[in-house]
Amino acid sequence: MNPDMTVSKAGQFWIEQNQYSAISDRTRKQYSDEFNRYIANGAISGLTLREANNIATLEQFLQGISDNNGNVAAKATRRVLSNLLNLAVRHGALPYSACRDLRQPKARADSLSSVRASRTKHDTDRAFSRDERALVVKVADRFSDDDALDVADLIAFLAGTGVRLSEALACTWWDDIDLKAKDADGKSAPTVHVRGTKTDKADRVIPLPEWLAKRLAKRAKKRWKSGLVFASPRLNDKTKPRDRRNMIRHIRTRLDEAGMDWATSHTFRRTVATWMDEAGAPLAEIANQLGHANVNVTATYLGRRQGSNRAAQIL
């Protein structure tokens, strides 16, 4: 590394060097994704390390990230910049890292709200494309602390089932999740018993996609195997439901981080209906998946086109 190397090239070098560090593969990928998303094509990407290693320059850059993408994104970007500049210091390309003295910016409420309002408005008619759904789950998985991981697994559960948020939060391990269930031919066909509350049809048993069943099995091994599936990781009582409003806020943060300002927690439900419809599933089958008593209600869930056990295969 040298002081005249651009931030973009220095970042790629830093990413390569991370292959030999002691960090986990998950963290390594998280750093790479954050660099490519916020820095590689950002305002400082073309600056040399010498030019970028300036408090005023970096604070202005981070303020822009905070205003446009939120405080969580700015914090993640600062962490990546700090690691990058520290590597430059170790290689003798810089005398010190300006990140040590940076003020952590906070999004100006008027700026962030105006950007979101101008960029998108919640779109209640649209479903995720497959790439969009994959990105949301991927972004949620970047966060490694217990609370964040719990949100990531919940997002995956909503994406793979289309259940209501309140229904997901009410699911229990022993009574509702059956990862060893088999179909009539003796093949693995894991299911979840959804204890709906809105109508009689809302109480149902639906199939779990293979990828989601594997994720739940992994969750059970790492966390707990009794009580609520999505019990709070900070409480010893695993039978106490989490606050739905708090979870909506957490999901909102993950959607914003993924650049899906237009989406809401309900978009996962609409996506399931839309994908099943596009795959030719009868309206009655889609209604059963969502827990609707009236298929006419189900019809309103079918988003704009972007593309038994069939639900699990589709999802």
C-alpha cells in the first residue's frame, strides 16, 4: 500500500488481506459487502489514501451516508474505513488514521425523511422479486448480535411462510414446529402449525421450505428447543411473547438497510401470495397458506407481476 493508492484500490487490497485474518467467514463477508455498498462507488472512492485521511473529508462523507442510508449504515461504514486505514498505517502508507478522531454523525431527521419520501413511498401493491427477497435476508444476516440474529431468523420465517407477524411470534417449538414430518410417500415434509386468531381458517398447518427448515434446525441447536421459537434472547422466560411493535421497528430497519424503503413487514405475506399465484397455485391453496377465510381477500394480496407441499417448493 502507498499514500497515492485510491481508496477503491486500497479497499480491494484490504478485502484480499482479510482472507488471512482471524475473523470469521461471516464477518469477512460482511466487511466486503459493506465496503462494496457504501465506499467502493462513494464520494471518496477516487481519492488517494492521503487525500481521504482527513477528518473533515471523512466526517462529511459519513454524514452523507447517515443522511441517505441511516445511522446504522454510517456506523458500519466507519468501522470499515477504520480497518482499512489502520491497515494502511501498518503498511507505512499513512502516518496515522484519521478515523481515531472522527465524530460519529447522526442523520438529520429532515434530510433522512425527505430522502426516503422522495425515493420511495410504501407500496402496498408490490411483492418482492426473488433477488429482492434474497437481499433482505442477506442484509438481515449481516448483524451478528443475539437480538439482531433473532430478527434475521424472524425475517427468514416470514419470507418462507407468509404468516402474519403476530402468528410467527406465537409459534412454539414442541407444539407447532415439526421438522421431522413426512409426506404420504415417506419423504421429508417439515411443517408448522400456525395458530391464527382472526378466523377459523387462520388456524392451519402449512409446509416449510427446505431452506427454512434447515435454518430452524440450526437455530434450535444454537439457542433453545422449548418455548417460543422467537422468544427474546435476553429473557430467561422463553414463553413470554415479544412486543410486536418493537419487532416491526427492527424489521423496518433491516428493510431500509437493504434499500427496500418501499416495503413493509406485510410485503413478505404479499410476496408469498404472488409467487404461488405465478406458479399456478389455485386461489384456495393460496388462501390456506395465508389463513384467509375468503378467497376474495386473498385475491387482493396478489402483487404486481415480477415473475399439498407445493408452497414449500415454490418458496
